[in-house]
Amino acid sequence: MRRPVTRAALAAAGVLAAVAATVAPAALRAQSSLGLQGFGYPAGQFSTRAQGTGGALGEFDPVSVVNPSALLEFGRTFAAFQYDPEFRRLTAGSVRQNNTVARFPIIAVGAPVRRKYMVGLSASTLLDRTFTAEFADTARFGDGTLAPGRQRVESNGSVADVRLAVATQPARWLRVGVSGHVLTGENRLVSSRRFDDTTNFRRIDDSTSLDYTGLAATLGLAATPVRGVQLAGSYRLGGTLKTSRNDSTISTGNAPDRAGIALRVDRVTGAVFALAYSHTRWSKMRDLGTSALEVHDATELSGGVEALGPRLGDFPLLLRLGARRRTLPFGVGGARVRETSFGGGLGLPLASGRAVGDVSLQRALRTPQGGAGPVADARERAYLLSVGFTVRP
Amino acid sequence: MTPLSLARRLAAVVGLAALAAGAACSEQLEGGAGCAAGLCPVTNAAVVDTTLDPVVLDTALAGVPVAGDLPVLLLATRPGADSLDVRAVVRFDSVPGSFAPPAGGDSVRITRVDSTAIRLTLDTSGTRFTGPVTIQAYDVDTAAAGDTVVDVLAALFRPDRLLGEVTLASPTVTGDTVSLRLSNDAFAAKAQARARLRIGLRLVSATSARVRLFGVGVGGVNAVSPVVRFDPATDTIFRAVLVFPASVTPGSSELARAYRAQSLPVRVPRLTDGSDLVIGGLPARRVYMRFAVPARFIDSVDLVRASLLLTQRASGAPDALDTGVTVRPLAVLATDAVTDLRRASEFASGAVGLDTLRVDPRGSGVRVFSVVNLLRAWRALPTNTPRALVLRATAEGAQAAELRFYSIEAAAELRPRLRLSYVPRTNFGLP
């Protein structure tokens, strides 16, 4: 006899999961990277399912933290989490470096309220800033002295997006959702510099913690003008975003606005096609960093398909393919960083459709646009694996 | 097709997740080579250099080391115009008048002695001579006033007071310990009269020579201190008796104890100090420097390097045997309640981790003393502790060579300076 999952239990799990996502968004370490500049790598806030379609289904996906109106897609209580390891290789001239990073980018729960509404609570990674870099370095002093040694910089943490969303369907062809976002999290940073000559040069160790607090709100819509065709759009308005250290505000900026639209076509039996476009005003974060921060607004274009595959038992496998091109928000060496990815995924219905296991794999190429010197020659290739699990009791 | 059970499907998903996690965990993390290519997500702040003229007071302090604070004794001679003659006195004011027979019974008065000798332990690191040298021992006991005054004692090194001598062929064959035979008759007379035995040591050589002996350490008599050994009778059944350094003059017992061993710089060629900062020499001097460093360099930056730059001028009386004077910087720990600088220098400590620097007294130019630990230590010292430094020779009082540096009274380019390399405390971590 199956033990029922209560809403209260799901809510508790959600709170715990949100805390976990905020405190420990990444377990492993990476180093230098094209994608890890500035305040970090934008994980995308897409579910494993949406990632399998290149993100094209993100505006329609209830687990993805993009469009709150999509919460109605499930129509019943759900809980979801996912694990996203990334394996990447950076090459810059003769430098070749393999890195690994693991993320737990989304944990979400949702439940219907008074039949007309769907409420969702989620915690997701907006910007992941986890890395470790240790390298040999020779310091040159003003009197010409050269002091070889090693430097180490390390960061752990992220800016997390804790979202409370509510969605409703005022008409058969229209779904509406709104959400409020609390942006929170921290970066725990460690820096050390030591010299081979310990007699004349003292080791320097520094550590600090940057805390983030901010607000945002999102309005999302999804319309079905004709059968089998759905349009969705969302707009996230970023509020104030602050960084603080030891309870003292050290910089104030704004959370990025994001506008996205998507088209889903479901007129071919067993297949769903989607296209999506979004624009994120990351430049609103400029005042949050130093004058050296290279931040750019970013566009994202993606397309994908989800189709029924062979049956495994009573339910069919879901097959997904997709591609995406986007600009990353933080540049390096005067160059913007473009990320192009393609990949696919599988969806495996479980427990008579009450649970779904999803897997996706993307191949991403990150290249600098502009810049000079070693940065211009840098290339970063990555495999982004995502494993998600959704329960719909 | 056989339907898959829920358990098997779950197991497949969990297994896939575990596989991914395992793959991630097993990935070999490499160094941050990309940082060298300018791709480091965070860069450490650059090191900033600045040079200050922070010395507000510098002076050479004489009268050091204080009596009793001399672990080694110097015997030195150098013939010629710049002649050098440094001797030493070791006091044995407790010569026994009787001894206990090995077989037991009442003590027996000493009437005759045999095999009397003073054992001297050489500090081979400070011993320099090329040809044979002779160490002579004199009876320098006197009832005259001023029995610690150099001139008074020097006058007692007369042939009629010679107790014995020993010739050392060369430092390489001498070893660490020298046994200098003393006159048995003279010692027996001292024992019978319960008189003081004060032995003056002098080095005789046709060429420049230097012998350094271990004296009576700050902690008291130890295994390397001079010691007189004698047999209290002329037959061989008696166990040898040892007499250790002891002094009953001058003044209080505490002061007298400090004079168990004394250096006698009888003739030392030297220039006047002038405004120079002099370290070492005989009589020895040490340098006291007080700094006024802006507080931000103490409290608000991360110091990487701090170097005290002193401009050396060649010593006017170089000793060919002294090719280096090792200077030890010390942090002054006395508060401003101690206004006597010499006394304050006695409270200076090397515990903060300042490294010594060996300097050739014949050289000139800028010498660099690493004092980064001193500046870091200042952060922890009470605010009423002067930011001060003492520079003293490690062989202070036992080395004739001296170092001379320009003081703050010299031309601007020659004055002491402080070069700081530091990292400002900025908004580390903010991209």
C-alpha cells in the first residue's frame, strides 16, 4: 500500500530544500573559466526537462523558475529537485585545464489551492560562483625584486532565487501567474598568497563573505489562441540587490530584469515543438561590482522538441532534443562570452505517471567575442549533465 | 514487453544520479593555469610599494652589554699601528682551603696541590688565528680599589704574576677545550691563605689573532664555563677538585656575580662615533631606533614585506679577521615608562621572529634588514609601547669589529628608510 505524501510534508521538504540550495549550492570545485566571471555562471533556472529542449520549453515548464503561469501545467501537487554536474575543459593557448562543478540548481514544490489556484515555492541558483584556483605566480616589487610563490583564490556559494509563485486560469485560453522573488545567498571567498622566500616575505591570507539580498517580481502569461498552439511570456522586474559584508552594505545595484517569450506547437501527434527568446538586463547589476566588472545584457535563443518515444511498460519514454545560444552576463578581458549548446534528454514516467525521472545532456561551447591576447584565443567546452526527479502524488 | 516495476525504475534513476555524482567526484582537479591566461574569476590585489622616512630617533647606546650579560669572552691581539689588545678576567673567589679525603674522615687542609689547570672552552665560530698563539694566565687579584677597572687590571698582567701559559698551534688542531696549566705553588698559596684567585687571560701572537672563550652565561655556570681543576695532594689517590667562577666584589652579591667573568678591552683603536649608528665594536654599542609609522600601515593593510634600509659606511678600523658582524634586530617591548634607552634596549626581544643579517664591516652601501614581523608585532603591542627597534651584534662585547651606518642626521639619501610592500584591504571578492 502506497503511503500518501501529504502537502504539509511536501511543504516542509520544500523549505528544507530551499535552505539547502541557498547554503550549499555546489559541492565540487572548479577553477578558471570563461563562464565563471563576475558574479558567477547563470545556471539558467531551467528544469532537466527544459534543458533537454535547449531551454525552449522553459516558459511552459512548471519546475523551471521562469514563468509562474506554468505552475498550472501539472495541476496538482508536485515536488522536484535536480542535480547538474558540469564537466568542462578550458583551452587558452598552451593552457589546458579540466574542471568540474556540481550544482543543485532547482528544488521546487507546488500545490493547488482552492481549485482555482496553484501555488509554488522554489529555490534555484541564479548565479553560481564556486571555484578554486591555485597557481604559481611571481610577484614583482617596486625595487625590482622578484618573489616567486603561489596564489590561491577560492569562492563557494551563489546567488539563490527563492520564489513564491501563484498561478490561475481566468479563461480557458489564458493562464496568468505572478511570483515574488527573494534573492539571497552568499559567496565565501578565500585568498592566500605565499612566497617561496618565507624569510623576507610574509604570507597573506584573507577570507571574507559576501552576502546578497534583493527582490524581484515576475508576471507570466500563457495563452492558447488556437488549439495546439500556445504562446507564453514572462517579465521579471528586478528590485534592489545589495551586497554586504558583516552586516554592512558595500554595494547596491539592481537585480536583472528578464523578458521572455516562447511559442509551443502541439499539432503533431506525439511531438511538441518550441521556440523561445529572452533578454536579460544583467547590466542592472553593474553598480553591484567594482569598476572592473564587465557585465553585459544577454539574449538567449533556443529551440527544441519533445516527443513520445518507445514505451517502457505502460508509459512511453519522452525524448527531447534542443539547442540554445546565449550571451553570458559577465565578460573577461574586454570580451563577451557566448555560449552555444545543443543536446537532448529523456523523460521516464514512473509510478503510473505519479513521478518522472529526467535526464539531459548538453554539449556547450563558450567562446569570447572580442578581447585580445590569451583571452581571445580561449575556448571552453563543457558537458552539462542534468538529472531531475519530479513527484506528482 | 515486461513492464518495469516502480522499484526498478527508481533504481535506474537513482543509479544514474549516483553515476553522475561519482563521475563528478572523481574528476581530477587541476591547478588554476587559466589564471595565467587572464581568466581567473578573482584576482588578488596587487602589491603596493612605498618607502618612508619614519625614524624619529636613532642613537648608538654605549655601556653594553651590561656586566653579567656576556656569554663569551674575547682574547684578541693585533700588532701594529692599529694595535688591538683585548683580555679577560675570570674570578675564582672561593678557592677551598681544605678538602674531604676520599676515604672519609675530617677535612684536610690543603698544603700542596698538583696538576692545577684552568679548563677553557673555545667558541670555535669566533676563533681566528693563522700561526701559533699563546694564552697566558696571570694572577690579577688586587686589594686596590677599582678591581674591575680596565686600567687597574691591565697593569697587573706582569711577568711576576704569570701563572702559566699554553700555546695553540692552529685552530684546526686545537679542538674545543684548552687546558692551561697553572702554577701549583701559586695555587697552593692561595688555598692556604684562602685568598681569591683571579685569573687574567691574555693572548700573545706575532700576528693578528682572536680567540673566543665561553664565559659564565647569563644563566650561570655551565658545562662550558671556565673551571679550575687541581689535585689537593701530590699522590694519585685523591680525587680532583673543581673550582667554579665566583666573585665577591664589587658591591652587592648580585652585582659581584655579574663580574665572575669580565672582558678587558685594554687597547682598542677606534674612531669617534660622531652621528654614526655604531653596532658592535669594543666597548660595544648597539643602536636604538624609534619609528613613527602611519597607523594605516600597521592596522589597515596586509604587509608582505618590510625592509629597514640602512646605509653603511666602511668601518674606520677593520680587522682582517672580522669579515662579518652578525646583527640581530630586536623589538623593544618596554613601555614609555622606561625612559632610559639603554635600559629599554635590555627589554628588547627577538621573539617576534626577526632574522639576523651578517654584514662585512669593511663594506659600504645600503643594507636591508627584514622587519616585517616587527611591524606585525606592533599591532599587538600596547599603545604606550614605543614603536622601536634595537640592532645589536650577536657577539656584542666579544667582537672588535664594528658596523657604522648613517643616522637621521645624514643627508636625505643616506638616512634610514623603511620600505613597505603591502596589499591594501579592499573589497576583496567583489568582482
